[in-house]
Amino acid sequence: MAEDTIRVGFIGAGANTGLRHIPGLRAQPGVELAGVANRSLASSQRVCDEYEIPKAYEDWVDLIDDDDIDAICIGTWPYMHRTLTLAALDAGKHVLCEARMAMDSAEAREMLDASNASPDLIAQIVPPPHTMPVERHLIDLISDGYIGDVLHVNIRVFNERKWPDTDTPVHWRHDRDLSGNNVMTMGIWYENLMRLVGRASSVQAQAQTTVKHRKNADGIRTEMTIPDQLDILYSLAGGGTVNMSVATAIGTFQPPFDLWIFGDHGTFHIDTPDFTKPGAPQLRVTGGKRGDSEMSEIVVPAEKVGGWRVEEEFINAIRGIEPVTRTNFTDGLKYMEFTDAVQMAWQSGERVSLPL
């Protein structure tokens, strides 16, 4: 397929599909946006009309069964990811699946097994964008010994930065039937940290639900079973510990995230100091090594500044130009196992070892 036109179909053309995947895939040479299957034919047709895509499907089965479709972009909520991925791979289609990978690690393992059974097909999970601009440089600095051995990581994530409010509507992230064991952006940030400091070997966690009920689309009071506050302590397989706090309903004054990485020879701090100012830089990295009197800004060389190239990587992988690195199904299973371990830990009050 190195020189052939790659025809992509979309199942569940939601917000991120319209923002990222449709324009990103359209920008790739030799790629044709071929069709859309949403929850209804009318919805599919609206997306086709908006983005000038030729064919609307009434059912996702018809899109996957279409011999003219080479690759599937899955933009649904996690509850459909396993079903659609297995069907697409079985039909000989490449898969770009929106994050989070699945409802739980059991589903993710099925997806990985199906992908391994079809090594000629590309299977990719959409990665988190948060640390992309600085990640490559930080990995190089860590590999070169800037901080030495990792001692401790402290990260605080404040997703929505809102006060507790029972009048706020139910989002799909609040609905376990749609999102499974995924809680807020906990799995997203674990994936970010995996790239920098490696995987977890054991997990402890506490959780609470501050907003205990919200109103669904029909205005009906609905009990919340997914926490809006998580405090996680986990050990790293390579040594060191991570303290991760994730919250949504905790007020409006805190930044989106604050990340410290402490080593025995140096320290990194990644934050978003001007997050309230339109157009301000999104990330700032400062660092200091043993013997320094203070930390100073770390400027990422232009050639190392990362960015969003998910769709380009997907198409290049299909053409055999480069492998999938953000994110392959093996790493996807790792973060889904971590997600399950966190839930097991907060429910049992016990430490949970990884891998499961």
C-alpha cells in the first residue's frame, strides 16, 4: 500500500475527530476521506456535508464491510472501542482508535491479541497531547543523566477547574457505562509519565466523589459512580515513587497541571504559568542540578519541539515509513492495566501489583 490511495472511514465523528483526525488525515498525501457512520444516517450525513465526505452509512457494520475502505478511524466513546476494533481488524482494516483504549484491561488485552494476530495491519491509539512539545528533549536529558536516578514524581492535575455543582450536566466521562474504568484524565497522565519515568510496579489509591449526583440529558438526577477526586501513590518499576492527584470539582484558582520530577542529581518542573492569558505559551520547563544555586528555564531546541502528528504517523505506518510510537496497543494495555489497578486499590484499600 506504499503508493496506493488509502481510503479512511470514520465511525463516531465526534469533537476530536472533527478537530484533529479529519483535517489531519485530509492533509496526508494519497489519503481519501471515504465515509462516515454515526449513530444515525441523518447524523452521518450531517458530518459528510460539513466535511465534504462522499458517503454516509446508516450502520457501522456496513462501513467496516465496505471493501473500498482501507482504514477505520474510531471516534466513539470507549464503550465501543473493543467491538469496533475487533470487527475492523477481522475485516482487514487498519485502525486508529480514539483514547482511552477500552473500558478496562480485559478489553484492551483482546484488542492487543487481535492486533498481534494481524501483524500486517496497523493498530494505533490516539495519544495525549499534554507534554508533546517538550517530551523528546526531556527524555534525552533524563537519558543523559541530567537528574540522575528518579527519586520521586509529584503531579497535580486539575481537569475542569470548577467548583462542585450538582447542576452541571453528566458528561460521558461521568458515565461508567460509556467510559468503563477510566476516571477523569488519570490514565492519560499515566501514559504521559510512562514515557518520561517508566511504568508502575504497584499502586495505592484513595477516591472520593464530591459531586454525588448530576443531571442527565433529560434533566433527571443521576448518581455519580466515577470519582471526581483521586489520590494515587505508585512505585516505579525502575525505582522511585509517583504521587498523582487528579481532581475536577475543586475550584477555579489552580493551573491545569503541575509536574515535578526529582532525581538524585537534579530536578525538573513542568507547569503552565500563564494558563489564563490567551495565546500564552502552554508549557514552561525549568530545571536545576546538584550544585546549582537556583533552577532556570530549559529551552527546548527547535529541532526537538514536538507536536501533533498522530494522523501522519498512522498513514506513514500503513505505508511502512515509520512505526507507531504514539500510541501502540502494547502501551495502551499498560495504561489500561494501571487504570484497573487504581480502581482495585481504592475499592480494596490495598496495594495492587502490576502488571495484572
